[in-house]
Amino acid sequence: MKETWSPFPWVCFAMCVGVMGTALISPLYPLYQQAWQLRTSDISMIYVVYMLGALFGLLFMGRLSDTLGFRPVMMAGLLLGWGGTLLTMIAWSLPSLNIGRFAVGLSSSLIVTSASVGLVHISRDGASQRIAMITSFLLAFGFGLGPITGGITGQWLPYPLITTYIPSLVLGVLAVYALMRAEVKPHAGKVPLGWRAFVPRLAWAARHDSLAFALTCACPFFAFGVFGIYASMAPLFLDKMVPWHGPIVSGTAIGVILMASAMVQLLSAKMSARWCGFFGLLAVVLSNAMLVFNFKVGSSVIFMIGVCAAAASHGMCLLAGISMVNRIAGPTERSGLISTYLVCGYVGSILPLIAVGWIADHYGLPTAITILGLCVIAVASPVAVWFFLHPRMREA
């Protein structure tokens, strides 16, 4: 008789392993830049291509778990991510690297959406709020583990552009095997797979909630944007800001943002959406102000303040945003509004980085970061006040 494993811990493990590989590359950007003579815009484009893959998966494959069940989709995501990581490891040029990163981005969407559905499906007590918190924490932990692992291996192991990816590949094989052995009941809500499952399903709130939803979508836009700057550009500008150098420094900084974001969400769980969004957007302003200011003074203390503010902004903005989506959405429009909400976050990661890369190529990275930071400060400050004062954000 075939031995089966309890599904919950292994689905959690597979989700962490799957998203861990997405950010492994972040501390290695300076090494790629040096080895391949890349421009700043090339570095930003590597991250943008990854985000485009994630956005493509969200738009066109976000509902596959409803039609096929979560385990086949999660298996496909793990295998696709494994192949993308392998291609990234053996990449011989920028185009081949970008193909691997697109595959990894696509796999991350499949893994995140299927795991979110799967944890609810296999939960015995149906405690949706507890499962939501577990999912949020595990995702942040897995994403944070990636750059820390990449920083350690990139700093001290030989041939870092190859050896860094080996732990993720080994763990990926174990995750696939564990998911195959896990005992999962058939998904009762499955429907036949058709072309409609691949049609993007975005929505907007009713007219009376339109402004409130726009302010809500500003939360992931700024949260994803701030993290995107640190994840893609931090390895390039850290040498100008702190006395420590190497992949371990940037990898730890990026990982700390994500893991601290998870802790912020846990600590802020009982805070009202109004205050949570207000403080989160103010933290966006503070993190960008510290980033701009630190190009002038190069202080490690100011850098750490900026990192803490980035973590707080990421955690509180996402928590306030998803709380407001649940408040605004009716039963029949929740999935559409969540998709729109996440798309705004991905756009917030993509557009600013394209602009930063172009400006940095022509005028230098300090100028690019300064322009972006000042623009974010000018826009996020009034949005924070507007979010706080809007009557829809008050407790029901």
C-alpha cells in the first residue's frame, strides 16, 4: 500500500521552496553586471521580466486552481520554477537569463495562487482568517529566505553564479516529491478546463466605492514599488551607502525587509485599516526620504532606518489594502477586485524600475533614485492623508 504524508506541512514547505527561488538572484546583480558588462537598465530589466512573468501568470492562469484543483497547478508551478532556475544557473547571455527569470515569475504566480487555495482546501477547521495569516507569513518568509541564501552562497562559495542556485534546485525536487506523496482529497469544485479559464478577470468597485478602491490600490502600488527598488537596485547602490560590501550585505537587507514585513503584519493584525494604511503610506514616504538623503551622507544608521521603514510600509500597506478589498467587495466580485488589486502592485514594481534604469543609464544611479524618491514622496504624502480621511476607511 502506498504511503501518504500529511498534506498541510508539505504544502507549506512546497510553497516556501517555490517562492524562495524567485529572489535568489537579487544579491547577485553586481556579479552579473561585472561578468557581463551590464548597464543599470539591464539589471532593472531582469527584475521587470520576472515581474512580467508573475503578472502574466496572475492575469491568464490565476483561476486554474479552480478548474484543475490546487495540487496539479502547484506541481506545474514547482516544475516550471525548477526549470527556470536551472536555465538561470546555466544562462550564457542576458536573453537566456531573462527567459529563465520569466519562467520563474510565471511559476511564482502559479505557486502562490494554488497554495493559497490549497491551504484553505486541506484545513480541517476552515479557519479562513488563521489560514490567511499563515499564508501571508509563509510567503514573506519564503521570499525573504531567497535573498539571504543567495547572499550567503554568493559571498563565500566558489562560482557564485552557479552554486547559488543548487540549494533551490535540490529543495525543489524534495518539494515535488513531498507534494506527490501528500494525501489530498479531490477538489469538489472543479469544472472542465476551457478557454474561459485563461481569460483575465479584472473588476472595479461600484461607483460609490470607486475612490476608496483607488486609494486601496495605491497601497500595493507603493508597497511593491518600494520593495522592487530595494530588490533590484540595492546591490548597486549599497556600496555608496554603507561600509560593508558583497552579496551577503544586499541579500540580508532584502531578506530582512520581507521577514520584518511578515512580523509587522502579525503585530498590526488588530489595527484598524484606516490607521494601518495611513502609517504604511507614511512609512513609504520615510523610506524614500532616507534613501534619497543617504546618497548624500552614506550613513549605515540612516540606511537601517530606511530598511525598517521599507519593511513597515510593505507589511502595513498590504495588510490595510487586503482588509479594504474584503470590506469593499461583495461575494460575487471579490476575486475580480483582488486580481485588480494585485495587478496594481505588479505595475508599481514594473513602471518605476523601467524609469530608474533609463535615467540611471543617462544621468547616473544617484540621480535616478533621487528623482524617483522625490516623486514618491510628493504623491504618497497626500494619498496617506486622503486614505486616513476617507469615510469608507473607518471601522464599519
